Amino acid sequence: MPPRTEDTLPTGRADPLAMLFHARSVAVVGASGSEESIGGRPIKYLRRYGFGGRIYPVTPRHDSIGGLRCHASVRDIPGPVDLAILAVSAARAPKILEDCAAKGIPTVIVFSAGFAELGDDGRAAQARFVERAARLGVRVCGPNSMGAINLRSGLTATFSSVLEHAHQAGPLALVSQSGMYGAYILAQATALDLGLGLFATTGNEADIELSEVLDHLVRDPETRAVLAYVEQIRDGDAFVRAAETALKEGRPIVIIKVGRSDVGARAARSHTGAIVGSHDIYEAVFRQYGLVSVDTVDEMLDIARLVGHGIFPAGKRVGIVSLSGGAAIMLADACAASGLEVPELPEDVQARLRRRVPFAGVANPIDATGQLINEPDIYEEFLGALAVREDIDAIVLFFGQMIGYVDGLGSTVVEESVKAVRDSGKPFVMVAMPGDGRAARMLREGGIPHLTDPDRAVRALAALAHHVERRETLLRRWQTAPAADIAPIPETEADTEFAAKRFLAAHGIRTARERLARSPEEAARHAGALGYPVALKVNSPDIAHKTDIGAVRLGLRDAESVESAFDEIARAVEDRAPDAEVRGVLVQEMVPPGVELILGIERDPVFGPMVLCGLGGVHAELLRDFTLRRAPVDRETADEMLRELRGYALLEGVRGGAVADIDAVVDGVVGLSRIAVGARAWIEELDINPLIALPRGGGCVAVDALIRVRDRSTRPRPSPAARRRR
Amino acid sequence: MPPRTEDTLPTGRADPLAMLFHARSVAVVGASGSEESIGGRPIKYLRRYGFGGRIYPVTPRHDSIGGLRCHASVRDIPGPVDLAILAVSAARAPKILEDCAAKGIPTVIVFSAGFAELGDDGRAAQARFVERAARLGVRVCGPNSMGAINLRSGLTATFSSVLEHAHQAGPLALVSQSGMYGAYILAQATALDLGLGLFATTGNEADIELSEVLDHLVRDPETRAVLAYVEQIRDGDAFVRAAETALKEGRPIVIIKVGRSDVGARAARSHTGAIVGSHDIYEAVFRQYGLVSVDTVDEMLDIARLVGHGIFPAGKRVGIVSLSGGAAIMLADACAASGLEVPELPEDVQARLRRRVPFAGVANPIDATGQLINEPDIYEEFLGALAVREDIDAIVLFFGQMIGYVDGLGSTVVEESVKAVRDSGKPFVMVAMPGDGRAARMLREGGIPHLTDPDRAVRALAALAHHVERRETLLRRWQTAPAADIAPIPETEADTEFAAKRFLAAHGIRTARERLARSPEEAARHAGALGYPVALKVNSPDIAHKTDIGAVRLGLRDAESVESAFDEIARAVEDRAPDAEVRGVLVQEMVPPGVELILGIERDPVFGPMVLCGLGGVHAELLRDFTLRRAPVDRETADEMLRELRGYALLEGVRGGAVADIDAVVDGVVGLSRIAVGARAWIEELDINPLIALPRGGGCVAVDALIRVRDRSTRPRPSPAARRRR
């Protein structure tokens, strides 16, 4: 059985969440004498994993189980109880809950299935259950949870059969919304010789949910990183707070969000076909708050292996020593693909190494060639050339199967590598199959993780290097730009283009100069006042695709054209949208050419108002070239959003074009994000399309805009998302 | 030691390449009594792996080695010799080669280093060596090769210490340009319980190179797939032939091309910054000829595990049975991301399964839930519901660690799965850690590969499903479109825009109507003849960025504007390109608006002329949205190229735009590809930018073009690639 450390309760009995991992006394309600049953396994595992606290089986059916005295009710337990496990049917759970409250138990884990996962009746039962728990002051993990595990203390409050095999404790934590998959991750971690210390599965999350557990885990002093398997985040604010804590505490959250092909949390939202999917929002939030987001559990475990060895590269410059030229190429390729650098060694160092092995690659990557097998002594010199350099932040070694296969080489390489780690303080990663003998043990003890595949090793290293950099950026940014205090904006009539732009203009977004006309003559008068050329567009809350029905006229150069354009628009609307309510025709200045962007607000049910920006035309829609952030954003974040666009070069003036007024766009994004927060109570979606960025110094102008208000009108209105597909 | 099968020589002594894998008698020249030396290991391994043929140690220093009689020279060997291994210094190799020829040995493997990898002297020595070999009629694998291995027959003509451990033979073959990395792949394959039958490392490829070995391996009847580790392809034509053979024989080549971040093979080419990189060309060729291209060795081995079990899914429709809802989501996500479908089961089948387990997911993915652990019998019914369906091509199962951890469940699941494979004939893949006991063995024997990670399992399955579909497409396409017989096009003067377009027009590409003017008056006359509006552009072999220097005027509507535009252009050229040779000013019709494309020819040093097409504007350059194929291409391939563009929807008329004349563009690509082949002797690059695709029925028009001719002028000319960056 794995070694057990004495657990110290971090915050005393005050923190019910801590009891999931640090309880000293556990009641197992529904305890069973059968070691294979759900009520028997927790007791078996608590004893097998050497839990040092008190175990109280609760059942009226036995006097004792495996030498432990049973109690008929938790109320009968003599001493204090930190945690109760409810291994009972859903029907019995409410009664047990009352008992737990009466006994003063702060926290219960509810294994019982038969709640929300069973449909409406179950959902109602679950709601009643947690309401009662809240009233009683008991915190609930579950129902339908597989429990929580502290492998360090042996607190195995779970029925997962994954504990049938031994698992060693280590400096990683895992929280999983899937009990079964969480257990599988634990099994994989063990097969990789990777220790999870704390592990919780949150089940139906009726009370304690993911973010709260995350927040607890990232504060755990014995934890280096927290792995999170997520199907759905329920409390966006709490999640963001946990992410901020993680960053401050320096314990990265490595997260996999599954269900990306699913419409999932956003299935309830009206506008199918919107360009923004739920996955985009999750990814944007993960990036905004410095989580390490991964696509596969393999990637998560690769990163975990590095973090488990304390690897946090201080920068992105990598030194490579390889036994094989082919592997050197692959590692250099992988570095380039992952945004890592492989700085060339100075010529004098190269010359020195070349004198030693004339046909070696000496620039970095260092290809020591098969000569290293004949002459293992050269390794110290080759590795040393990189290890001493200030411009190298991390070192990747390739030895393939040779360490495990060729004894002499193996020990030299491993010894020298471990020594270099100690001397240089740099993080090392080895790509090799060291077998499971002495070499593997020495690597582990020397703090050098080994992975089999060069690409995966480099990707994991890169994820951490990028995380370290991102963390510094975000912590600095949050310090210099404290949270904006944004006053609520009262609901405003904004159901036409004209009204939407008036609203924007009133809140600091520059819009095209325009006036509303009710007659051809009035239109011509407005045009004269605005100055030619002008554009005319119908102003209606009901017409999304103005161009499609011929209700837009551009580049009108005199009064006569304006008047006849007015009439044409009126006729087009009569013909093609006879039921639309028309509120006049907009007469608008023709904004000079510039770079077209799209800016928007999307209210996400989990994370609240998000601000979107992308390049206009086909970019955002067709090529999905847009970025998102949770509002509000500061200027630095807005600038970062623009730079993330693949087509950013368009703003910088590609193909001899003028440089756009990027500063003004940044201001626009910031301003829109403040509107998003101020009007979060009533704006569902807002869409500026296009925003034209004029050449530098010229600013940017909202040319068209649409606002969709939340739950207000029963009359169907076209959504901005539908318009984007124009 | 691994089991050995009796090897049958497929083509008799006639095929020297076959000797690498099927020699019955091997001379080891430079044989050594030390089992650790390069001349000792092949003998050790040949005996340890149970080679059944004759082994002849050749050395004057011993009478016998390990009981085998030594000969002072290969000439002294009594019987015939199929293969000689040269484990001697580079200096001695030429003399030994003569001996081998004299003895009538058809094939030699040269371990000796000290040739091309050592620089100019070595390159010269290598050239002399292979010249001599060619004259003597001896085929050479190497020099600097690690040798070749047939694990089925025990023919281990290698010094690689990877054979210190036992490796089992299997239905896969591997060819690697890196000996060391190839050996590492073998070690990984063995760790994954994956059998490589044939394995060759090609070393410096002075004579026998990758493609020839590939061609041999894909014809091997005992091989199911060929893995290829490639740093550089030397003979494009031979490679393409091998790929075609592989497709016809139904043995996929799973290929990893390393060195993508390197300027590599194209470093020698003049135009840095061209949009097309060497990696793009490799990927295009791999796609064009139906190879399975992978980014990592992990991916290669995942696919190998499936192919090794004979998995070739007939279609893309996947059934999923999972013990965990989380895993079901992940598998469905992965299918969606990989282009696989997860068809929903009919309502009656769902109802039947739902009656069995009310809270199970029954639509497909089937989430059998933990109920399966309590009631393993339901598995037969759940799996059967998918296995019998005609609209399911492959089945993916998820059991995590449970099979290895829970005995009862494990045997039921494995037995039922194996039975379902047998009954349904469908390919099955299991995501699980079955341990290394009985369950794992039964899976293996039952033909069910197991992978640990759901994403990787699905990606590998998808790669094979796409390959099967691609193979059918290509075989049919090649049958219906036999290789085009294209006459050479003699070199033509084409160093200005005017000349380039005349050349294109002469070969069937429609170009903008235009005339060349030498004076303002002549320009106005031409404009009148062409019809207004017109464009004027300088016509010069020396000016690439005409717009930048103000030498282009668009939309000229009358004779007066044309005349003054002519003068302005003349002045601009005088000012800003005073040394340029000017050959008049082009007067060109203004082509109506349409979708802008770019079409081009790039002559690749390895694969010959490639044809490129992409969307114009920022798409091809900034967003790298272009496709490539080796010329010539047929209409179907050209159509496929267009459809691969991310911005293809632009041609289909996104945002209310007209549908472009896609047929005409397809004709243009086909026509250009025929020019590429016809003029392969002299066109280095050709660039049509833009080609304007008019609305359907209107055709497409080359508006600007540039041709760069091979090695003709000593005077530097701007290249089309440089112009693309305009």
C-alpha cells in the first residue's frame, strides 16, 4: 500500500470543503459487510490505504464490520464526525441528512444515484434535498458522486474500484465531473508513475460544484498543479475566482473541457448558427484567466508529468542534446511549432565541440551522434555547453531506447544529466524509454521526467513555458488595471439601427453621422446637411437583411438621387417586407474606406457578457477569425485580442495599405466591453458590423449596429447573429 | 527469442533489393569475435534471431567465430552469397566491393561511416564508390546504413543494439532514413506489442533509396502497412510510383516527414519568403497519392496498431459503447473533430435499450453507465444493437481501467466483444487499460486493438477510414483519367506581363484583352478599340511592384485620362525605377468584379512542376489558404483543390454574392497544370495574380501574370513569389 503522511487539517473544522480531503473522522452510512458493495468499499479502502483517523460504519444490520463497531445512526456516534458518506438509496438520503445535521457533521458525500440524472422527478427530489441541506447548514458533495480521495492521508471516501490497485500519492490534484473518467485518469496516472494527492468527483453538483473544489485545491500547499476534467461549468464567477487564485498561488489548473461538438450549455439559446459556440467561450475564458487548456487527457498527463517534477521553465529558449540526428530535427520542429526557440550556440562554443566530434551537430540542437555510445565521456562536455548558458531556459534530451538497452551509456547519461540539473537549476526533460530499472529510478529521483514521444514532450514543455509567461503577464496586468467599477446602464429603446447607434454614441462609441428622414425631401435636406455622398437605409426593427430586399442605397451624390433612392427603398420594403414596421429611412454619411471589423457583445449564460472582435467581410464569419473575452477588458487585453486575429496584418497595412487606427479600435473594444457590463441586465446581444477602422489618426466608426434585448418582446426579431450571416 | 517462419524468396535471385530482406546466405565482412563490435553484432543477432540461412564471417584475423568458419575474403566463400554486410572502414570498402562483385553478390549493405556525412571529401568518395558499384552491377544500401532486418526469417543484417532485446515479428514494415530513430520506433513498437516484420534503414542513400525500398515493401504479401520515417525524398518520380503501387496493393504507407521547420531541401531555392514551403509540397504529394501522413510517431504507431489488427473501416459511421458518460462525450467529440459520424439509432431500438436500463444513453453513443458493472449481461444486448446495424462501419468501446481491475466485468466484456467482432465482421477498437493478463491476451487474439486515450483511438480510426475512402477515390480517378500525354512546349520569351499573358493565351488560358502602347496617343487609340474603362500598367521585365511605384492606373474612362495616365506612369518609372527596361505600357480592359484567385506553377526540385491555387487578396498570402498538386491534374483533382480552400464558400457566393464560374476555374487549373508539364524544362515559376472568376457562365480571366524562366538570365529578376508579397 502506498506510504501515508500525517495529514494536518489546514483550517480547522471551520471549512466544510476541507473535510472532503482532510476529515479525521468519517461516518460511512449504509455500511456493508460485503467488501464489494458500495457501502463496503469505502471502509475497505480507508483501512487498506492506512487512513489514520476514525472510521464509523453506520448500519443497524451489523454490530461490527471488520472489527469496527457499527452504529445504528450517525446520532449514536460518540465522538465528533468530520465527514459522512451516504451510501444509501436516494429515498433514504433526506432522513440521513437530518441525522447528520443533528450530529453536527459539516459535510456529506452523497453516493446515491436517483436524483437529477433520472429526469424531472429526480431533479425535484434533488432540489428539495439541497434546499434542506442548506437550511440545515450541511454542505453536500453529490449526489451521484463517486467521492473524494486524499492519497496522502489515506482518506478514501469513495466506492471507486480504481482503488483495488495501489496508487501512490504525489503533488498533483484532480477534480472530475465524471467519476468514472476521473478514476480512469487516476489509473493512467499510476501507470505513468505519476502521483495524485487529492482527487474529487463532484457528481450532480447540487451544492458543492467544480469551481469551489478548484478554489480549495489550488490553495493546497502540497499540490503543484490541479487537473480538471470538465463537462459543464455552472458558476462562471466562482470559476473565474478560482482561476485567479490559482494564478496567484502559482498552481496551474490544467483543464480539459469535453462536449465541444455538443451544443451543450448553449442549446437553449435561440440563435443556432451564431458564429460563437460554447467551446469558443470556454477557450476564451481559459485563456483570459491563465488556465492551461488541453485537448486530450494524454496532453494533460504529459503536462502533469512535467509539473509533477516541478518544471516551470522561466522562458522559451530550449537547448537540445540528441543521440540521433533525426530526433534532433523532430525536437527542433516541435519547438518551432510550439512557439519555443532553439538559440544557436556562439561560434567559439561550436568550434570547441566540433573539435571533439567533427561530424556532430553543434549549433543547438546538438546531435552527439552514435559517437556518444562509443565515448560516453563527451556527454558531459556537450551537455555542459548548453547547461551553463544564460540564454537557455530548459533542456530536452533524446536517448531513445539506448538508456534502457545499453547499460554503460545509460548510467553515464543519467548521472551526468542529474548532475547538470542540480548544477544548473534548469528544468530537464528526457525523451527516452529508460526501462524500469536503475536508470528510470535515477531519473525520477533526479527530477528528470521522461516521455516517449519527442513531439509530446516538447508540447508539454511549451504549454508550461507559455503558462509561466502568461501568468506573469496576467498578474502584472491585473495589478496595474484594477477591476473596473462600472455603473449599470438603464434599459434604452434600441430596436432599430438608428436607435442602436444612438445608444452606442451616447456611451462613447463613435458612429457614422446620420439622420432619420420620413420623406424624400427630408432625406435630401439631411443629405445636404451631412454633405455628399450619402447612403440611405431603411430603419426598421423587423428587417435584418436590408441589402437583400433592396433597402440600402450607397454613394448617392446629389439631392435628386437621394429622393429617388428614398422612393425606391419605400417600394422595396412594400414589396418584400410588407409587414415590417418602418421607422423612417436613415441618411448616413459615406464613411471613407478602411479596415472593416466586427465588434459584438454576447451574453453567455455561464460567464455573463462576452465581448467579441473580429475582422469583417468573410473573416469572422467564414474563416472564424475572431476573439472573445469576458467583459470588461482593459486596453492591454483589447490589444491582445486584436493581435490574436490571424488577419491582424490587415490592420497593420498589408499590401501597401495604410496602417489602421489600431488605438482607436482598442478604445472601441474597451468601450464596448464597459457597455456590456453596464447593460448586462438587459442586452442579450449587440453587434457592430462593420466598424470601419480608418487610417491611423482617423479613429474608427460604427457604420451599422443592432441590439437584441433580453426577454422583452414577444415578437420575434432577427438576431444580430442571423445578420452576421448576411 | 521470437518465433521464426520459413522465409520464401519471392522473386528468386533476380531482385537485388529483395536480398535486403530475403537473403539466404549472408557474408559479414569485417566480422569480429567481439559480440559488442559493429562487425560482431550482426553475427550475434543472426544466430540469436534464428536465421536459417548461411552465415559467412569474413575476416583474415580468425579461423572461426562462434563456431562459424571464417574466410579471409568473400572470394573464398564456397557457396553462393545473397548479401554482404560491409562492417569495415570507409577506406577499405571499395576493395571489398570489388571482391563482392567478383563473387557475384548482388547486394551489399555498407555500415561504414565516413562518406557524404563528412563533407566534400566524403561526398566525392561516396560518388566514386557508387559509380564503381554501378559499373560492377552491385546494389548498395548505405553507406552509413544501420542495415536491414527481417524479423520473420531472423535475417538481422544490422549492428543496431535495439536487437539486444527480443522483438516479435508482425505484419508491419518500417523504412527509416534515420537508423537511430528507426531503431527507437522498433523499440516503441515492441513495447506496444506491435510486430514489425521488415525494417530497413537507408543511410546515405547513395544507391538504394527510400522510394525503392518502399516499392519493395508495399508488394510484400505478409505486410499490412508500411511505416516510413522520412527526412528528405530524393527521387520524386520513384516515390510517386511507390505510392501508386501501395494504393493498388492495398497496403497503406503511413509516413512521417520530419524537418518541416527547416528550410531543408528548399534552402537552395532563390526566393525566401515564398508562400509555398517544402512541407506544403510534401503534404500535397502525400494527399495526392493517398499516403497516410502523420505529425508524430505516436500517431503513426496508433494507426499501426489498428492496421496491424487488419482494421480498414469500410466507412465513416461509428458506433460507441461506453461505461462512462464522460468518455462517451469525448469519443463523440473526437469523431466530430475527425470527420467521423455517429449515427443515431432508430427510435424502436432506443426504446428497447431504454427499457433495459432507463438511465442509460441509448441514442449512440451508448452510455451503458455503471449498471454494466452490476449487470454485465446487458452488454451483449447493448453492443448487439450496434453490431448488427448496416449503417455502422466500426465500433469503439470504452472500458477504462475496469477491464483490468474488475475481473467478472472484464471477461464478459472481452468475450462478448470478441464474439461480436467475429459475428459482425466490423472493426472494433477498445479504449481501455486491460492490464497484461488474460483480458489483454483475449483482445489481441480476438483482433481488437486497445488504446489508452479516446482521442488518439478515434484519430487513428479516422485516419484509416479516410484512407480507405481516399484510396477508392484515387483508384477510380486514375482509372477513368489515364495519365495525360502532354507535348513539350518550347521555350518562349515571357519576361514581361504582356509576354507572359500572350504565352498563357496561346496555351488556352483566357487573359484580359490588352494591347501594348509606346505613346500616349497609341494608348488612347488602343483604349478606344478595347472600349472604356481601361487600365494602364507599365510593361517591364524589371518592375515587380508596379503599384508601389505608381506605375498602374485603373478605371480610366476617356482618351484624355488615358493619355495623362500614360505620362504619369512614364514619369513614375523614370523617378522610381530609372534603371528598369521598359517595353511600353499595357492598355487593358477593366475586367468586371468577381472572385479573385491566384493560380501558379512552382517547380519543385524533387517532385517537378506543382500547380497552386488559392483565393486572392489576403487569403493565399496572409492566411495561407491555398492548395497544391503535382502537375498534371485532371478536372476532378482541380475541383478537389478548390473545395479544400477554407474560403471556398466565396466561390459559392457567400453573403449574397453571385456564384462564381467554378467550372471555368477548374478548367483554368487543369490548363495551367498542362502548361506546367509541357514547359517543365524551362518554367521555374509562373504566377497568375489575380485570376478573376466571373459569375457563373462568365468564365475566368487572368488579369496579371508573371513567368520566371529557369537559369536563363544572369540578371536578377523579381520572382513571382516576391510579387505575391506585394
